[in-house]
Amino acid sequence: MLDLKDPRLRITFFRKRFHLYQIPIRSQIPKDLLSSTADFLSVTTTSDEISIVNTVNVDPQGLDLDVKHEGPWSCFKLWGPMDLTLTGG
């Protein structure tokens, strides 16, 4: 159970905006999407796609690949002890 009164629990909102890119599975990931200037980078693969979340805004039109882009998004980080059985909903 998430105890919102727990003093160890806090939320940090990021000032930078986040971007989500989806590319076809088994594609070479464009190096622009893996920028070393990104404050945050997450690469996730499934059987259907590769998803990349970062703080770098790349124009998908300039890439030689079918890239879907969403964003910019606002994000936050939840700090503190959290039970691993928690789910959204």
C-alpha cells in the first residue's frame, strides 16, 4: 500500500520535456535518438517495436526510418519506499 503521509515519499517534477519515439522492431536505432546530451534515456524492446524515451527533441522527418513521435510530455519521479505489488488504476 502506498502511504502518501510517509515523510520519505516525495515527488519531483522534471523541468525538461520528454519525447517518445517508436521504431520498427529489428531496426537500427538512429544515433540522434541515443544522444549523449539527453538527461534521461530509456530504450525498451517488445516483439512489436522499439520504444525510446528521452529529453532530446528529434524531428522524425530527418531520419531514414519510419519513426513515430509523441511529445513533448511532462514527467515526474516518485521517490520513497514503494511496494512492488503496486499497480495503477
